[in-house]
Amino acid sequence: MSVRIDLPAAGAVLTAADGELVSGALRLTVTGHGPRRAAVFVNEAVAETDEEGRFTCEVLLAPGEAELAAGLLTGCPCITQRVTVTVRISSGRTAVRPPGNRP
């Protein structure tokens, strides 16, 4: 029995458009599947799968390369999948060109 992350996909580059910016990090909804009616986790977030084995939960990811680790929370919790993603958060600054260097 294992837990699998459906979204985000491994290798995804995530931006503010993929979630919500919170204190310099990205709050992201993770979806996946596992055994029916089971307690699962993704990083520190805990969720329960539904009758069809689907789950959703929210995680907070800092900018840069991040790992999502998912697994079952029964007995001895064990990770059954790891997904690496990249989080890119814009600083919101606009480029300023020096005078005389106009396009």
C-alpha cells in the first residue's frame, strides 16, 4: 500500500500562479491517491483519503528546490513517494535601466 502524489508533477516549476504567497513562501494544494479511507501525509500536512482513495492537502514551500514526501500515517509512518519541485517567487521588483541605455 502506497501513497502517490498526482499534482504537482515531479520536476514542476511552481510560481505564485500555482498557489498563494504567504510570508515569502508558496502555499500549494497537493493532490494524490492512496488506500481508501486512510490517514496520509505530505511533508507536515495530514489528510484522509476518500472512498476512492483521493486526497488533497496544503503545504508551504520555500523558494528554491523543494521536496514533497508522501506516505501512510498508519503504524510506523513511512514515505512511499518523494517528488522534487522548484519554487520561483518573483520579488515584485521591476528592472530599471540606466538613463542613456534605452531600447
